[in-house]
Amino acid sequence: MKWSTHNQSLVRRGEILLGFDVINNWDIELKETNKDKVGEPFHYPNTFLLLLGYAKVYFHLPYRQTEGITQEDMPNGKFHQSHIILQ
């Protein structure tokens, strides 16, 4: 079994498209969140992180399927879990 292929199929099961309001307000919310912040800036707005949490709970998604949501809906197509810091 090719684990990379299997892993990617599990991630793809979690693909859903998010509402445009989260995506359209991405930069505005990040700018406001990072205003006067010292150190590394936040990379993801709080509404996106909350939406991920709600989707994971509501749809009973395992981690990999939740990751599939992020890979499809990131403005730059890249999601880095190391950048997530809940406020």
C-alpha cells in the first residue's frame, strides 16, 4: 500500500468549500489582529480557526479530513499547522 496516496485520499475526503465571507475578510481580519502585535504575526484569522473547529465537531471529521478543508480553502493554497495560535 502506498501510504502517501492513502493519506492524500483521507485528506481529500475532508474537502468542502467555505463561504466567501471568511475568505474575503481574511486580510482585513488579519491586519486588525496583528495591529500593534509584537513578534511573529498571526497567519490565520480567528474566524477561520473557529470555522475549522465547528466543521470538525459538526461533521465528526478526523484530523486528516479537517486538514483537507484547509488545503482547499487557503488563499495561498498552503496551510501550516505550526502557525496556528489560538488567542
